[in-house]
Amino acid sequence: MTLTMRNTLLVAFVAMLYILEGSTTFWIFSGSWDSALKMVCFALIGAIMSLGVNLQWGFAGLFNIGIMGFVALGGLATVLVSMPTTPGAWSEGGWQILISLILGAVTIVGAIFTYRWLPKGRMRNVLMVVLLILGFMAFRAVFDGGVAGVEAINPAATGYLGGLNWGGVNYKDLGWLTVVAWPVGGLLAAGAAWVIGKTALGLRSDYLAIATLGIAEIIIAVMKNEDWLGRGVKNVVGLPRPVPYEADLQVDPSFIERAASLGLDPVTVSTLYTKVGYVVLFTIVLLILLWLAERALKSPWGRMMRAIRDNEVAAEAMGKNVTARHLQIFILGSAICGIAGAMMTTLDGQLTPGTYQPLRFTFLIWVMVEPLGHWIAEITTSGLSPDNWFRISMQDAAAHFRLFTMGLVLLIVLRFSPRGLMPER
Amino acid sequence: MDFINAFVALANYVIVPGLAYGAQLALGALGVTLIYGILRFSNFAHGDTMAFGTAMTILITNGLLALGITFGPLPTALLALPFAIMLTCVLVLVTDRVVYRFYREQKAAPVILVIVSMGVMFIMNGIVRFIIGVRDINFADGERFIMSVKTFKEMTGLEEGLAIKTTQGITVVVAMIAVALLFWFLNKTRTGKSMRAFSDNEDLALLSGINPEKVVMVTWMIVAALATTAGVLYGLDKSFKAFTYFQLLLPIFASAVVGGLGNPLGAIGGGFVIAFSEVTITYAFKKVIGYMAPNGWEPDSLVQLLSTDYKFAVSFVILIIVLLFKPTGLFKGQSV
């Protein structure tokens, strides 16, 4: 079997699964086009994420397992751009928080320069530690007051700074702002990746893996606990959407008329209409990114990157700055993950940092078994469930089976097809 | 100024819990470090090996309790521990035979082994959840306190109380016994010496006729014992929950790396460094400073450097700082 044929068959097989999910209730399939389209949406986001991951792992050999951190930052960007500004939050303490953050940044930069410029010795260490402690105390002194001010504003509904949406009460009319948030999410993730890359990229293999995992945990911890920023575990719900709301469509006379002329139920059509809207938007983003990636690969820059991947030592001897290129790739890959994260939060319509789990998530993307895993878990449980009672009691077990399946697929792919399901030519 | 009360408050909230937590982390980190030294990869499945061992202990404990067997004032789980260790041994040896051996023979890159161990981690995680569920399980029985706050106050007449839980005492004692056994084994026995030789220089060890499969097998058995003990001690001290053990992997890695991967002494040191920094940075020092400062100078705020939610973040910040300034760890481990 040639490679092209194998790839085509694989794609056809997966496409068939989606079509079956939509059209039949046979065996594991739900027979709902809504659920099939939702899976397509997730698959598109997953495809974008795996593009980013592939850039880092496959292209530069940077084993980053902290993808979740960048995805979370992308989600945060959606909130920061598309949610309405909380009235009074900036005057109550927003500026104070901003000033304290600048103070903190100045302290860290100061400490770095003390370390770099002063001669080695006890003097330098003491000075650095004193600077850090004083800076931290000043930061906390300003920061705490601001946070208390912001979080006191109607804590049950807001209690955070809010975003840049100027629509006020009618903020949902400005749904296109969420699309603006996608590249912003990319930028935010890129900025974080620059800081992280500067510090951690010197480490290789195992250590880099552990360090990136740790950084992702830190990012998630910050998002869970800093309520002034994104409401923490209280979640931000009701984000605006770039596509129309089903409820609006269902009362729109022209929409009902068109649905009726096609002989379809307006309720079903409206849900499908919004889902198709997402699919189209996500496909556009994916195509743009793919086109850019293709262009980059074929350019002299791409040739240099491949040369570095094939033989780092030789590339370095040819005068290529390997570390700088790795940093570049790290930032680009993370930015793509940030974009995907912003898109995911848009699709969910809410930001829930409590559900972000770095390790598990990275591998969902990597093995890309999310849609497959859904069915495999269904197979295992439905195979075990002769009657309804047992099925209900097995619902709980399904989640565990899912973890189990994910590990198993990972191991089997690694063992028997170590270059992935669609190997590079 | 009241130094004695300040010290007792500090001991009660920082030193005693820190010691117990440090001992648990040290045992966990020893397992990670041994795998790294002998098999040369970071084992991400370690947290879930601990969870599996603890789950087995809980099941056996329940069985013993049903038979009416208890361990007097000590937790019954200690009686169940040896049997659970045996079961965990079987699990890791089967895993090694089915999964890891293939890559060892291929001489695969460490990164591949790390990914493989993550696959194993997911599978074990699924198994544990399937066997025992995701609930919080408290399986400590017997006497609750070696010394309760009340008895301490009566004994000393101080204002501050000091409580030492039985589980904290047991943790420290069992950890000391386990570490002593491990070091005796590594330094005095023939197999232990061959393990160290294998860790230092694989080729030379092979040349001198050391059987690598035997070394690997013994390593896995020791790791299973250490992981189960660490897991049971942690579960006795706090409680057992599959997800917590999965998360425990992070501070354990931090301990092993901070101490220097591959160095057993470093793992112990690293465990205590991480434990004490987590506890001190997230402890509110208001009370201690209140006792130390002259009258009327008591601080209004909690004097807490970071909120307790940042516990894991603290261990990672330390990890990253150590990696940046001393990449082989505080106690000179192997570099990658």
C-alpha cells in the first residue's frame, strides 16, 4: 500500500465516522448532526493545536508538555478582549494593580541586571536578594489594595476587571470582538513563550519537559487564583459569540421562512446554522495557518530549520544561531496554541480554568484521539452493557476507560507506528 | 517578646508538618531518582504507581479489618503494606516486561521513554480509578495523636499548643527505616553495588559481567516498595484520592531534580527543601511575629507570602531557579 493511499484511506475512514455519527443511531453513533458538527469543531481546534505542537516537537525537538498553559492564556485573551469592562473596576483599583505589576517587572529586571553587571561575589548575591525582597514587599503593598478594590465590586457577578468590550449592557452585539481575540491570544501566548523560552530553553530533553510542565501549572494556578484577572475558579460565563444565537434565529421571520421553504424545522436548522458558522470560521483560520506553514517550510528559513533539525552541530558550525532559532520556533508554536486556546474558549462560551489539566490535555492533542477516544470509550462501555441499569452504573467508569484508552493508544502508536499515523515523506 | 511560644507555634504549623511532608516527598523522589539513575529516564508514571500501591493497601486493610485484625494503636495499613508492596512489584515488573523492555533493547532516546512512561501513567491512572474510584478515602485508624494540643499545654503550661499526629510520627520513623535499608542495600550488598556500578557507567558494568536484566528487575522492585510506602504514608497523613496522587508527581519531580537526578542523597535533601519551602512560603506568620515583636507591634495582615493555592507553583519556581543556576542540582546529580 503506498503512502498516499494509506493517508487517503485514513482520512476517508475518519470522515466516514463523522458522517455515521450524524446520520445513524446504529451501535456507538448518536445520530445527531449537531453532535457530529461539534466534534468537527473540536477536531479543527485540535488540528491547529497539533500544528503548534508539531512545530515544537517535530521540527525543533523541543519537548514542550506545557501546551495547556498557552492554551489557557489564549482563553484568557478572549475574556480580556470580548467581555465588557466592569464599571468602576479601573478606578477602584485597576490602575493600582497595573502599577504594582510594573513595579514587580521592574524589580525582576533590576535583579537580572544586578546579576549581570556586578562582579561575582557575596556583594552581588546580597544586593540581588535585598532588591528582590524589597521589590516584593512594595509590589504586595500596592497590589493587595488594588485587588481588594476590584474584587469587592459585585463579587457574585463580576469582581474582576472585565475586558475591552465597550458595548456595556449590549456587549453581546459586538460578537466579532471574539474573532479579534484570537490573534490577541496568540500574541499573549507568544509573549509568555518569549519569557519562558529565554529562561528554560537551555535545558534539554527530560528537564525541559519537566520545566515546561511546571510553567504550565504555574500559569493555570495564577488563572485559578487571581480573581481580579479572570474571576478564577468562579469562571467567566456568557462570552459573546461571533455567530448568531440560536434563540435569535428562531424568532427571526426571514430565517423561519427560509427554513420552512427548505421543509425543515427552524429549531434544528438554527443549531446547525450556528455550528456550521463555527466550522467555517475555524476552517478559515486553519487554512491560513497551514498556508503560512507551507510557505515558511519552502522558504530559505524553512530549509535552515530543517538543516538544524537534521544535524544541530553541523548547522551551528555553518554559523547558524541554533538557540535563537529554537526560541523562534518555541514562540511560534506557542502562539499557534494560544490562538487555538482563544478559539476553544469562544466555542465553549466560557472560561473555566478549573478544568485545565496540563498533562492530560497535551496528549489529547498529540495523539489526536479525542474524537476517536469518544467512540472507543463508547465501544468499551456499550460492549459491556447488556441492559440499561448496567449502562447507567457504568457511566462513571466510562471516564476512567477514556484515560485507559488514551494511554493504550499512545503506547500502541509509539510501539508500532513510531512516526505517527501519517508519517512524513 | 516570647520566643518559646513563637517557636512552639512555628513547630506546630511549619516544622512538624514540613518534616512529615518532606519525608513523604523524599521517599517518592528516591524512587524517581533510582529509575533515572539505572534506567535513565524520568518516570512520569511514578505518582500513579504510588496511587496503585496505596489503593492495594486500602483494599487489604479493609479485608484485615473485616477479619477483625488490627494493629493496636498503630494504623492497620502498616500490616497491609508488605502485601501491597508485593502486588505493586508484580504490576511494575509486568509493565517493564510488556512496555519498557522493548525500548531498552532498542536503546531508544530518553525522550521516547518519557512519552512511553506518560502512556503508562494514563493506563495506571485509569486502572486505579476503576478499582477504587475517585472519592476521597481516609484509611487511618488507631490512635490519632502522639501528643495532642491539650496534653502539651497541660505539660508545659504554655499558651501555644503543639500537636503531633501519630501518622506524622510513623511517617518519619518508617521513612528513616526505609532510607536506612536502601542505603545499606546499595552500599553493602553485592546486588546493590552492581546497581551503583551500572548507574555510574553502564558499559563498564556490562564488561565486568553484571547482568543488566537483573539490575533492572531489582531496581523496579525497590522502586515499587518505595513508591507504595511513600503513597501509604501520604495517604495516612492526609487522605487518599487518585487525582491528588497524580498531582503529587510534580513536587516529587521537583524534589528529585532540585537534589540532583540520579543521586539518592540528593533526593532526600531535595524532598525536605521542597517541603519546607512550600510550607513556609504559604504559612501566615502573623502569630509567630506577634509573639516575637514587642507588645502592640503585632501585624494586622496575615504576613503570608503567597496564598496556599500556590503550593505547587512554589515547588516549580524553586525547581526552575535551581535548574538555571545549578543544572545538576544542589547535590550534584547526573546531567542530561
